[in-house]
Amino acid sequence: MEKINNKEAISLVVALCTNVTILLSSQVIINDCSSGSLINSCLISLIAIALTLVICSLYRKFIGLNILDISEYLGGKTLKTIIGIIFIIYFLFTSSILLYRLINCLKIIYYPITNIVYTVLLFIIAVGIICNLGNNAFSKANYIILPLSLLTIILAFIGNAENFDYENVFPIFGNSINHTFITGISNLFTFGGINYLFFLPSKLKNPNKFLRISVLSIVISSIVLLFIVTTILFMFNANLVEGQLFPFYSAVRYIEFGTFFQRLDSAFLLIRIISFISFLSITSNLCLNIFKEIINTSDEKPIIYPFMLLLFSCTLLPETIKALDSFHLQNNIFKFLFFITFALGMLILIFAKFKKNRKESSL
Amino acid sequence: MNIKNFFQYTPSTKYTFNIQETQSVSETEKLSKDEVKQSIYKSIDQNLKYVESKYNTLINSDIIIRTFSIVAKNKEFKAFLLYIDGMVDSDLINNYVLKPLMIKNKSNTFDGTITEEENPNKITVKKVQNFNLKDYIYDNLMPQNNVKQKADFSELFTGINSGNCGLIVDTIDIAFDIDVKGFKQRNIDKPSIENVIKGPQEAFVENIRTNTSMLRRFVNNENLIIESISVGKLSKTQCALCYMQNLANDVLIAEAKFRLNNLSIDTLISSGQLEQLIQDDNVTGIPQIISTERPDKCVKAIMQGRAVILINGNPYALIIPSVLIDFLSSSEDSNLKPLFANFLRGLRFLAMLITILLPGTYIAITCFHQELLPTDLLFSIFASRENVPFPIVFELLLMETSFELIREGGLRSPSAIGSTLGIVGALILGDAAVAANIVSPFLIIIVAITGLASFAIPNFSFGFHLRIYRFAFIALGYLCGFLGIGLGLFIYIAILCSLKSFGVSYTAPIAPDTSNLGIKYFIPPFWKQEYRNAYLAPKKEIAQNKISMKWKNSGKD
């Protein structure tokens, strides 16, 4: 498999975090912490950076290995398979939840009479084609697209600056200190890209730069999170955010650059679609790679279309089971899956480190 | 029609001619006779028969076999000359081949060779050497600078087919391949497609030796290697792989040779065919090898550590490897100041985006995202479409197809009326279409801008692929607006990123971001171009000293 360089690796993690932030977590943070969202964002950013440092220090003993290799070292093929499947479920469900949310937005904004199935199908076909291209095409394409995606976020912030209501930040600690500092920690799921770090070392051209790549990517993601949360919080009262489907898009609708560019929201949505297809191709490729490693095959092409079918089915689950079509439930599933996978990854690393230390000391 | 004939059977008078398709290839054909090497016979009669049968001299009028006798050492030997009329210089054959061989003089009537040796006692000893006809002819009767001895017919025929003449003499089992080329060829002319305002005004011609000499002259360095490789079992087209041995990556050169030497084809006629045969991917239609008529562009590529392939009979050279930004670069860029060159490069990138996206985006905006346009502009667009009876996609496809027809018509017509056809097509047809309410004037503007932008792409093949992909974006824009455009655009970028040209990523040096050294899309001033591009992995990365303008420092003292 072709290895990726440092900048591409950073852009992969940032793309994962950015898409989660824009489509889901920014809204969750503002719902949970209200005016304390900015402080909560800073807090979770610091925790994310600290956790990243912990992951990197644990990886020092396993340079160039991913979590699957480490779990195989720790508990053999059985543990490797279990861990692999759990991570596949995490990436599959998070992708499908976000895809479902984006498609619902698109349905309301542009395609009110089109069946959601066709829109999902378009995304699935596109991801299938990209996965078929191989050669790490998705990571290079993501590296090209990401600056554009980040630029739109900054432009949205700058463009809306004149509409900002700075009073929305008060009371600064939000609903309560408990909400902002204790339960608000659950918003750490916004850094979903941290879970990708468990698989990054084996993909890198230069695994020795893992620490720098991880920290940089989380720092950039934190800045992006702050930009997005600030834009939404200063634009709308926290109580208004809850009822919206895509608050950042709503914020962009207020941007006006002169008399010609009065409504730039569709251009913004174009960039978001491109950015999201990039997100989907990253997660799908990762799932395929995990599956490839579990079943020990060299060619992933035969499993691309069954996996796409799985993604398609998972995305349409809320359409079939209406109970799942709830923002809070989807958000809780996302959080639950994130913490389970993250904790498992950390535990595997810690135990594997103990095992290695014991082996080294016995020698 | 006659009623009587209607009920009467009349056999078809239409002339049809079909060639029966071969169902299977026989084993004997698989091992073609052309591939079997036949040594030169000692008997001249056998050689003559073989040559006559191979060249079908009874049918071919331009194959000349001139039989005559050679006198050597006072002995007469039968011989014949074989050449193709029109490809050789008659004067050269008469004066420097036939004359020395046929005219009897003292040297060829003497029956023994005498050499003189001076021993230490200052006594001259005369020795009579053994007579060897082959050496004798080569040493004494061939006043030619380029004569090769060939042991088998296939090698001899390759020379004859390229304009040499063959001499076969009785009793010896080798033939002489004598360089007497004298065919008419096009003179070195101005480039017809890749024009520049400042810079060399020379283009390649059909003759490979003229082209290699142009490269030699430009490069002016002994490290330039020009390796000859013949491609095609029947045509044996001479190709030349040119590179700097101290710059080009060995793996790249080995790969190029491997691909060229492993082409199992009968005939190679053009550089376009060779491009298809050696490029990595032929499915997407995106060109991965630059084809150029400019020697200066080739020299620039060679000096960067790339390789150039020249094909005999074709005025285009192939540059390998080539990446995306090379297709948007022009030879003009290196002749201009960096500010102007970068402005043009930016313009070309914009042209690329317009060519591929503008019609699709227009259709997406008018069908799905009208809010993006200011209200006044939106009203004027819809007002201009008020009397147009067709759906917007049909209107757009009609105009795009018409534009392509005008372009193709202008290209295929004689040059005198080609430009007129373009003007007539664009002005009169467009005006008439608007007047007849077939298309809206706004759409004419969109199609015209797209057409102009496509002309700004310096590489013809690259521009062509953009024109084709544009139709896919029109379909996507019409079907699902920006959603389709967005998905299509990401897939297109991913396709570009997945391509490789001779092992180099097509989107290098942007993705993967190889190194800060070397030139990226925008070029620095010439004095700052200190490194060769890292993605080519050249043997020498440093192209010039850190301080190239030493004269500036010399004045400081």
C-alpha cells in the first residue's frame, strides 16, 4: 500500500474532525453548554491535545504499527478481529449518521420532492468510485480540498463578523459549571479524528513524525472548532440553535459581500458537499483496510461494493425505523460509540505497553 | 415504381465487399517469418533471389538492383547494389560507390598486397599479405564515412529501408550497408501549434536524425544519451530515448526502456500511438505524457532529469514523466519575467476551471440555485429565455455541440477558409440562433467563454479531455445541481490523484506535497530556481548555485 506523507496525514485527521464539528457536534456543544460553549470548546480542545500526547507516548514502543497489529500482539487474532469489527462499526455508524443529517439538510433546502434514497445513492456511488481508484487517491484529493473547506469556514466567520451579537457569550459559564466543565466533557466526540490516530502510524511514510502530525492535526481541528462555535454562538441565541438542522449553514445565509454576492449559501454548500464526500471516502477506505487486515487479503476491490451496500443500509436506517430519527438519539449513539472505541484503543495500548515492558525486563 | 416490378423479384445490385475476419491465428503466423533472421549467403545468385523475393521486385517499381562486376587483385567478382529509388542520393552512389568499385586502376589490378616494414638494420622488407576480399573492399574501395558490415538480411534491410544502399559481393557472406541517404525532407520550420512570442522558433521535423541533432545542439553536453530502440515487428520504426545520464533517474530510464522494448506490435506510425502504448492509464482519457513539437521544451525537460522519446517520421517528441502542471505550462513561461509568466499560469488555471465547470455550473444555478445570482441578473436571464421553447439542458447541449462542430470543421478545412468558417459559424450562426429564439443570448456568452477558455489550455490533448469531461458536468449539474457538481468534482480530483506517469504521481508536486525545493505551479525568478523537482528524483538536485548572479557580489570589494 502506498504510504502517505505528513501533510496528507494531518489533512485526513483535520477533515474527519471538521466534518463532525460542522454537521453535528457544534450544535450539540451549543445545546449542552449554551453561552458556555466557547469555554467548553477550549476545554475539550485541551483534553483532546492531552489525550493525543498520551496516545503518542504509548505509541513510542510501537513505531509504525496500527491498533490492529498491537491488539494481535496483545491477544492474538481473536482480539485483533474484535477490535477491528468495533472500529468498523464506529466509522460506519458515524459516517451514516452524518450522511443522513447532510442529506436531510439537502432535502429541505434543495430537493423537497426527491426521495432521500436517490440522494444517498449518489453519495454511495461516488464513494464506491473513489475507493476503486486506489493509490491513496482519496488522501491526495482530501489534501487538495481541505484548504478550500477551511477557507470557507474562515470566510463564514469574517463575513458574519458584522452580524455578531457578542452578548450571546454571556453568562460565560453557560447553563451551569457542571454542564460546561463536567458533562460537557462528553463533547470530546467532536474530535472523532482521534480514533483515526490509532491507524495512522502504519500508513505514514515517516512514522517517527507521528507525534508532530497528531498534535498539529488536533490543534488545527481545535482552531476550526473554535471558529465554527464562535460563528454560530455569536450569530444565534443558544436557544434558537436547538431547533435548527444545520446551524452553520443558517449562519452563512446572512453573509453579504457587496450587492452582487448576496446569497452565498449554495456555494458554501457545494464546498461542504465536496468536503463531506472526502470525509466519507476517508472513513470508507479505513473500514475497507481494517476489513482487509482482518480477513488477511491483499485485494480490497471485491469488498468495496458489499461495504457500500452496508453503508447505504445504515444511512437509511432512520428512514425505516422512525425511532432512530431523533437528533438526541443519534448524538448519543455517536458519543457512545466514540467513547467505547477510544477507551478500547487506549486500553489496548496500555496493556500492550505493559506486556512489552515485561518482556523487555525479563530479557 | 412500377407495379409489375413490385411483385417481381429483382436481385440486389448493390456492390458489397467484405473481408472475412480471421477466426484463429495459425502457429506459423505467430512465429512470423519476418522475425526469423536469415544470414547472407556466399553465393550471389542465392542472395539475389532472396532479395528479389523479399522486396517483390517484380511488383515494386522503386526497388533498384544494380548488378555489376568488381575487379579486385585482378580478379573479377559479381556484385549487386540494392537501394530504394527516391531515398538515396544518386550522385553519392555514382561517384562514391559505383565509380571506385567499377573503374579499373593500378590498385585493383595488382594481384598481391605489399606492406613495407623497416627493421632495426634499416633494411626494408616487403611482405605479400593474404588476400581478404571483405577487408579489401572495406579498406580500399569504399570512400565512405559510414559503412557497416551486416551479417544478416534483416539488419541490411533496416538500413535500406531508411535510405542506405546495400552492397553484396559474390563469395563473401557479409553485406555492406552504405549511408547514401538523400531523400527530400521538410526543412526545420516554425512551430505550428506551440507558438511563442519570445523564444526559439524551431520545431521538430519528421527526420529523427535532424531532431536528435537539434537536441544535441541545444544541450551541448557529452552526457546527453540518445539510445536507439526500434519498435514494430514490420515497420521497425526507429525511436530514440534521450536523457542526461548524470541527471535522469536510472529507474525511470530502465522503466522507459522496458516499456519500449516490450511492445508487441506490427507497426508504429505516430507519437500518439506510442503514447497510448506506454502510458500507465488509458481508461480515463487524461493525457499522462506530453507531446511537443518544440526542441527547447524537450531540452528543458531533459535538463530537469526527464527523458524524451523521438519517433522517426513524426515531428512530435514525448516527454516522460509528465505531471498535471506541465500540461498547463507553456514554453513561453520560461522566456517571460516571472510576474507575467505567473499571471499567465493563473489565467490558464482559471481557463481549466471554466472549460470544465462553467456550463455545468450555469445549468446548476439556473435550475437549482437561483438565489446565488442577484435578482436583476436572474430576471434578465429568465427574460432572455422567455421565448426559447427548449429546456435549458437541450439548449446548452445544442450550442456546445454546434461549437464543437465549428471547431472541427475549421480544423479540417483548408487553412484559407478555416478561419473564415470559424467566424461565420460563431457570428452568423449564433446571431441567427438567438434571432430565431432557439437559444438565449446569455447562453451564447457562456458557450463562447467556455470555448475561449478551452483555447487557452496550452496542451491540445489536455484541453480535449476537459472538453469531454465538461459534458459529464453538464449532466451532473442538470440532474442534481451543486450536489452533482460537487460529487463530480471530487471524483475528478480523485481520478487525477490516482494517476501516475512513469511512477510519478500525476498531481505532484501539489499532492503529494513532495518538497519545498524545485518549482511548483507558480514559478520563481530564474535566479531562484536552484533545485530540480524532487518528484523526478534526479541524480543531481541542485540546478544552480545559491548565488547565481555572482557579478553582484564581485562589485562589493
